[in-house]
Amino acid sequence: MTRHALVVRGGWDGHMPVETTDSFLPFLEANDFTVRVEEGTAVYTDDAYLETVDLIVQVNTMSSITAEEFAGLQRAVLNGTGMGGWHGGIADSYRDNADYLHMIGGQFAHHAGKHPDERTGGQEDNYIPYTVHITEYGKTHPITQGIADFDLVTEQYWVLSDEYDDVLATTTQEARPWDAWNRPVTSPAIWTRQWGAGRIFVSAPGHRLEIVQSQPVRTIIERGLLWAAR
């Protein structure tokens, strides 16, 4: 059965919204989705079209959304359209819309950097080694089942979240002498959320193309998108 996927992308180019989403288009098509790609959020006002959409893949960082656009997106999710994405494209979108943050269940707050003496002013200042830990719940969930804890060298998201998330994996920000916090802090790294009749999937790892193409991040995102779809 053919299903319909909508890719909404844009925002900060540093997250490579075009390249990362393009890398998943063949996967979606191979799983019997017809795919429409939009370079912005205006499509969220098309209620008749959104009623046909089974999955929204959003990678749109640090952008804005109008009240009308968000209302259309929220209505689609409440009515059963799945939504998934990675990194800032879903967890750092529309910072000024509290209802969007409520629906997604996690908001980027910080990524720890290297020692101040090692920073050169580029993105790489925030690339640090860390471990993604699969939770006990995650060990049984179809998105992360069979995947062991894994290490990355990239941005480590400190995420503000709530207990309504179903957390599949976590990561812990260590407290270092130059940081403002003084004890380790654990945040969700991969989570799902049921919102009305719709399923939401978020992977905090996914900073750039090389991360979403790495394993097991690639497998987790692929499984997450299929799980979220109506």
C-alpha cells in the first residue's frame, strides 16, 4: 500500500537540511512512500493535503512558524499523521512557539564545547566524544531493539524535556571545571511521544550528513520514521 510522506526542510544551513533529507528519500521510496519535499512551512496550511499525509519528516532548524501553519501541523498530528526528525531540525525549531515545544517533547538547550583553549571558532568547537546509552525500555522498542550503547564525536545535545516522553536512549553531560553546571546531567537522546492519534520520533544525534549516515544512527532514524508513520 502506498503511503504519503512530506519532507519539510530549511533553516540553518550548518545542519545540512537538504543533504541529510535527500539521503533518506530513496529509503522512503523503497518503503512504498510517495514523497513531497517542501523548502519551508507554508505547506502546513494546506489542510486537504495534510489529511493525506502519513509521515512528516521535518528538518528545519531555528526557523519561525506562523500561528496558522502550526495549527495545521498540530491538527495533522492529532489526527494521526506521524512526525519524525533529527537534531535541531525537530528539537530546535520554532523556539517562540510553546505549543510546538509541548508537542515535540524536547527542546535543545545547550551543547557542551571543548576546552576553551582548544576552540578555534568553528562548529568543531562543539564536537566532543560521548556515549548514547540505550534505556531498558529502548532495549525492547522496535526502533532501538538489538542496538547496543554507542559512541559519537559530534554535538551532544542537552535537551529540556518532560516525563511524557518515552525515552529510548540517553546521554550524560559530564561536569568539567570550565562548565557552569557542577554535576553530571542526563538528557534524552532518542525518544518517542504519542500526541493525539499521531506518533512522534526524535533523534537528537544528527548534526550533519556524516552523522545521519553513520551506524547505528542511520538504522535508528530509518526505524523511527517507519514507526512514526500512520
